[in-house]
Amino acid sequence: MKRDLCENSRMHRDNGIIHCTGYDPANLSYVLNSLSVLMHEMDLVDEVRQRANRMSKLVLRYYHSLTELPLDELAAIFPNITELVVYECLNLNDMSSLFSSFPNLMMLKLQGCHDMKSLDFLSHAPPRGLQLLDINDCGLVYSPSWERAIQVLSQSDIVNLQIVIRNCKELQLLPPSIGLLGAKLRIFCLINLPKLTQLPAEIGNLQNLIFLVIRNTSIRHLPQEIGRLEGCAIDLSGDKMIYPPKCFRGSVEAMRTYFARKRLRVFKGLVRLAILFGRSRCRAVERLYMPDGIGYKRCREHFLETSCKHARKE
């Protein structure tokens, strides 16, 4: 970090990236305190402040025991961060003030944060310019709080959003409210999610989606509403996927054709079943009241019994 901020050589290239790497510290206080001392005691305060203001990408790596990011402190030093990468912070589970601390954040990447189980941080402050949400190898599991997070996303000023979820081995479901992102979500990728078994039918509401990737999941049947994604390129693969058949997975149009044929087959089957049921009913009635049928015999016995009673009375 010191080298990134204070290199006074004319050959230094300011690439706008600040790297913070630690091995199991309790928090980032050491980094922040070091930087505070650096900015106040060295004769480079103005230059350091200018460099800090130019930093647009923050990378945090290997803070294994970190549970909460000191976002307010980081934002006070680096106010113009637009890209945040958090890598292998195994116990991180709280980023509730993320978008209030970094309102201009455009890209968020989380990788190897195994204790990050929800997207609650999206619901505390609406992101204004988020363009990429990349979650890789985290402990995501579905919870009702996702509904609120996606609702906040849908009401934000985001225009072109990309969501990539990869290698989250505990994720089983996606919230039906994903359909609320129809006007904002452009790219949606679900990759290596072994416990994901189904897609919500509301995925058909993502009318502005231009690219959908589903690879190596446990999804066996795609919802027929996926055929409503006109103009969307798709990449589908996985050994467990059965429907639609592989020959129909090349495009949305092909899948729409498959689902239309399937609905037509079901309709034809119902028509045939109604015809057969009507014919069977007529045959059953005919056989029931034929001279050898049980209905005929019971009617005959009832008639004879009634006739005998009347004869006795007379």
C-alpha cells in the first residue's frame, strides 16, 4: 500500500489500484493506522492525498479472521473507489454499509468468503451504479432476505447489471423475485452450483436479458417461461439437464419451439382422452342395460318384486 501511494519516482505508473493483503489479522486497523501515520508524518501529505483520491480499485486479500469490513474508515481514505475485490476473507459476513460508504461502486467481486451466506448488504443502501456483482466460492444459501435485497436492486438507478454466481456449493434455490430485475439485468451466469435444482418461472420476466449461462447445475427441467427471453443468447450445459433435450438448447427460439410442441402434444392427448372417455361411457351404458347386463338384471328383479307386491295388495 505504501508503495502504491508514496512512490515518488517519475517512472512510477499510477494504475489506480490499492492492494491490502494480510494473514489472519483481527481487522484492518494496522493498515489504516499505518496509512494515517504515513499521511501525517511524511512530507508527502498532498501527494499521498492526491494518490488516494485517484485510487479506484480496492483489493482485500487473506484477512481470514475478518468478520466485518471497516468500510467507513476505508472510504475516508479512498473516497473514489469504484471496484472492490474481496478475496479469501473466510469469516467475512457483514458488509451492511457497503453502498453507503462507497456510493459510486460499480464492480463488486467476492471470492472465497465462505461465511458470506446472504445478499443482505444489497438492501441496506440502494446501489446507484453497480454494473457487476461477481460471487465466487462463497457460502450463499437461499433465505427470505433475498427478496428484500432484489426489491431494493429493482428500485435503484442501475441500468445494465451483470450477476455472476459461481462455485457456491450450498445454493439450492433462486428467489422468485429475480423477475423484478427485468428492466436492469443484462447478463446472468449460474456456474458450478451442484445443489441448484430449479429455476423460478419468473426468469421469463427478464425481458432485457442478452446473455444467460447455466453450466454444471442440478437443474433437470428448465421452465417453459424461458422461451419468453427474446433476443437472449444462451449457454446451457450439464449432465443432469433433461428438458429441453440437447438438440433444442442452442437458442431461445429452439426451446420455444420445443415447449410449443410439448403443449400441443398435451392438448392432443387431452382431446383424445375426452373422446375415448365419451366412447367408453356409451359402451358402458349399453353393456350395463343390455339383456345380459347387471343393470338389466337388477331392473328386472326390481320390476318383478314391485309387481308381486302390488298383486298381493289387490
